[in-house]
Amino acid sequence: MEVEIKNKTKSRKEETEKTKKKEKNNISELRQDLVTGDWVVIAVGRAKRPEEFAQLERAEATDKDDIENCFFCEPEKTGQEKDVLIYKTSQKDWTLRVFPNKYPAFSRGKVPQSLEEGPYFAMTGTGYHELIVTRDHYKHLALMDVVGVAEVFDAFQDRYLALMNRKSVNFISIFHNHGKEAGASIAHPHSQLMAIPVISPYIKLELDGSESYYRSNKQCVFCVMSEYESEAKKRIVYENDQFVAFCPFSSRAAFEVWVMPKKHSPYFERITQDEKMKLAEVFQKALYSIYKALNNPSYNFYIHTAPCDGKDYPHFHWHIEILPRTATWAGFELETGIEISVIQPEVAADFLKKQI
């Protein structure tokens, strides 16, 4: 009888421990971005398995009508302006071209003029808006080889250097929309560059956050993150000796990935040819892992680099942020600005790594 009572007590204790452990594992987390101070929610109670994110049907650019009516397969036939940059093979066939957007968000080449009305301030929307288009209608960046991806970064750097000292330019945004959910109105692979007179508010947050961290800790916050991630290995997707791709600790979206140089560098435009090849390798692996793991999801990526406004930003560290479109903002996110992610970055990184 005494043995039976002991066994029952032991069994209850084990069940209690299991329940506590399960409850602990189901506690959502509020994680804070080390740079901007923004919060995100990792909603463990709503958690999905990584495989569930790949179950949605994804639209592929395979329709015959789509390619027959494509504006970018032969841009000169659709009334696009003259190329400002074009890369060709030894057989004189183009592989990449850059030309002004036919419907620009900013008016080209003029100095901004002040527009005031009562208590309000505005200025004319001047700047440059260009398209970076690769040749193959169906081969998006995740499916390109490293050399092809490096050529895209060549074009980014070339156009950045060409525009950074123009009078109307203080900041250059380079970004890519893939898929309809990410805002791509044309399926043909293309990136965009906007050179504008004002600095992005989010970049300003990163600049202020990184400067504050440096003053307090005498270290670059991005260097601290990349070094820790390389050592811990919990959120690493892929890395080589010069670049690292990882899911941020405070990921704003499921399967968000950052690609970052390991060596401290505030300015993307100063990247060397060797660094470009190393970047292309890590970046392509990261994109391919997202493509494979999530069944070709829509995504956005953008380069965050120090502004070209003539000031020095030694505390900043350029990087690329890749955001797969896996969810839609609802009331809580819109009201608070706090995003809810339904998968832990550690789980997402492990799943992505397995795809490479």
C-alpha cells in the first residue's frame, strides 16, 4: 500500500513538472529590437509549424500571356527611357539594364522647393527613380547563380555612386518587391532605386539607436549582434568568412532574415569586388532557403546603408533586411506598431538552414 501511494505521488509530481514545462514553453515573448527599441511579440500560443507556412498556393510567373505583354523583356519596345546602365555578354546580349521609371514617384534632377501652407511644411518631390532589370523573365534572384546575383549588386553600387552627390539627394533607397503580396505589379524580376532629399524615418531610428548604443557601450551594435549570432549558431541561416545571414532575435515577421558584413562598414557603396562575391553567395543562399521553405513566397528586401548627406556615421553598419510576406497587419499591429510573429526566429532559422 505504501509503495502504491509513493508511486501515485511520484506520478503526480511528474505530471505537475510536465504541465509547468508545457506552460513555460507556451508563454509568448515580448522581444525588443537592440537598435531601434521597437517591440515585437513572439506569439508562442499561436505558433505554427514551419511547414505550415509553405501550404499556401504561390503564383509563379509562368503564363504565356504574362511574358508576351511584359514591359521589361524588351524595354525599348514599350517606350521606356534610354538606359543609364546596361551590362552585356561577349555576344552583345544584355543581362541587366537600368533605366528611369516611366512612372516615377519622384521628379528627376531638380533641387527641392519649399511648399508651405499655414502651419504645414512640404517640399517638391524631387529625386531619381530607377529600375534595375535582369534579363530572364522567370529566373528571380533566389534561382540565379552567385555571379548573376553579384552583377545585380554591381548595378546597385554603380548607380548609388552615380547619384549620391547630386544636389537633390541625401538618401538612396534600394529595394526589391517579389510577388503581388509584396507590391510587385510586374512579375519580371526587377529592383528599384529611389534617390531622395530626405532620410527615411526608419533609417533615422537605426542611426539614432546605433549611436546611442555606441555611446553607452563603445561598440557597434550591429557588430555585437553579428558576432553573437555567429558564435551562438541559434539563428544562423548561412555564413561565410565575410558575411552572415540570420533571423533577428526580434524578428518583425516570420522567417525575416538579415544579411550583414562581419567587418564593420557603414557604407554599402564602398563594398569591394571580392566582398560583392561573398555577399552574393550568402544573400543567394538566404533567398533560396526562403523560396524552398515557403513555396516561393512574396517578399521584400532593402539595403539599409548610411545616408549620403555629407555627414559621417561611423557607428552605423550597413545590412540587408529580407521580409517574407507571411501575414497581414490587423488592429493590434496598426494601433500599437508592435508586430506579432507566430514562429520563433530560432525555429525559423533552423528550418531555413535545412533547405540549403
